[in-house]
Amino acid sequence: MATPSTPPYGAPAPRAPRVSATELATMSAQGRRIAMLTAYDASFAGVAERAGVDVLLVGDSLGMVVQGHATTLPVTLEQMLYHTRCVVAGCSRPMVIADLPFGTFQGRADDAYAAGVAALQAGAQMVKVEGGAWMAPTVEYLVRRGVPVCGHVGLTPQSVHALGGFRVQGKTDAAAQALLADAGALAAAGCALLVVECVPRALGARLTAEAGIPVIGIGAGPDCSGQVLVVYDALGIQPGRPARFVRNFLTGHDAIEAALAAYVAAVRDGSFPGPEHCF
Ligand code: KIV
């Protein structure tokens, strides 16, 4: 547990300091795996906190699992800010990361900065942006101005139409090399964390070994610094056949908190994801 820092200007010290980027880097350096889940409201944020989750991502996946759209593209910044406030209100220890939605950061860096400031003012400690090396100048612009950034490479759902669907990425040598270069550029630009989605296990391991920052995998194999799942997937709520990398942790448990605690335990001891969840 990191030593709580003393806030300046006589403000009271928080009772339970939130997990910081420094703490995540220490966990990763010590080989302690990071457990991350998505959350969209105060009640789930509270249950996830009691289950021991380190990081809550207010993902723009809410466009699909909360709003019922086919993609994340319709989600607006206002909606992200609303759900970020809900999650922040419902928990005190986990780090809260807010996704910047489609169209708010891919253009001008000062537009990305305005969106990042709004997310931090809604209570997030970090924002997540999708994209590779081409996003590095924007990441540097945000980080220099006090907006911590988590990158997101591999399958980037905001690019679903450009990618031709929700497909595993980095399968050829050239694609794997490009992803390694993307991760290096994002880390050099100042990203504190990197989400890697849907890549072959060996590439997930290599990205984690070489990035120099904690790498959180989703469909990227067990050799990452930590794992993230959409909370509704982890509870088997979504209809239809789940994606290969999903496990329903409610199976064998009679309460949501117990299921999420089982997720945290499986991430910590490396038993999730298993071979059956890997590409
Ligand atoms: O929006 C989201 O939930 C995400 C995770 C799947 C990583 O980006």
C-alpha cells in the first residue's frame, strides 16, 4: 500500500487514498498483477471496490452494454462524464479511468485536452485514448499539461469500421512489429498505462516485457501486468456466445461480490486468462 501523500493548502487527507499510477507501476515491477474492471454506476463501483479491484474503467463500452448500440461510436463526452461521476461517487480506493469517446481526441490536441480536463473534473484520475504511434504527440500534449493517459492498442473498438470488424490484431510479423512500435511510442510520450486488446498471447507477453509501463490485457494472454474485463461479461450478463477471452465468474458463486472477488483472485494468481481464453 502506498504512503498517502499529504494534500497541500490544509485540505483534509482522504480516508482511503485512491490507487495511483505510481502504485500500479510498483505492483507491476514487483510482479503483482493488476485487477481492472469496467464500471458505469455507483453500485457496481462499490461492489467492485469491496471485491478488491484496483482500477475501474468507465469504458465507452457503455455504448454497447448499457445503451444497447452495436458499437461504441455513438457515445458522447457528456454521457462519459455522467457515468464517471456516478462511478467516482460509488467507490473510494480504486483508480478511476475514463475513456475519451470517439471524436473527442483524434483531431486537435487542444480539443483532446479540453475533453481530458472535463474527465478529470468529473473525478477520473486518468483518461484512456485509443490509437497507436500517431496518438503520441497528443498523449505528450495531455501529459505535459497534467492529464495522465492510458493508451489502448490492438483491437481498438472505436476503429471497428476501419478494422473491418472486431478482429484479433497483430497476427502477422509485420502487424506485431507495428504494435510493438506503437506501444514504444505511447510509452515514450508519457502514457502511464497501456491496454492491449485481442492480440496473440506471445505478442501480449512481448508487449508487456518491452513497453516499460504496466500493460493491462483483454484477450492478450496471461503474461500481462494485469487484466481488464467488461463487468457485465465477467458476470455472464451479455446474451449470445461470449468472446473467447471472456469467463463468467458468476458460475459457482451466489453473489456478485463473490464473483468479482473470484475474478480478482484469478487475475492475481495468474489462473485467468487460461489457455482457452487466449488467441
Ligand atoms: O470501453 C471499454 O470497456 C474498454 C475495455 C474493453 C478495455 O475499452
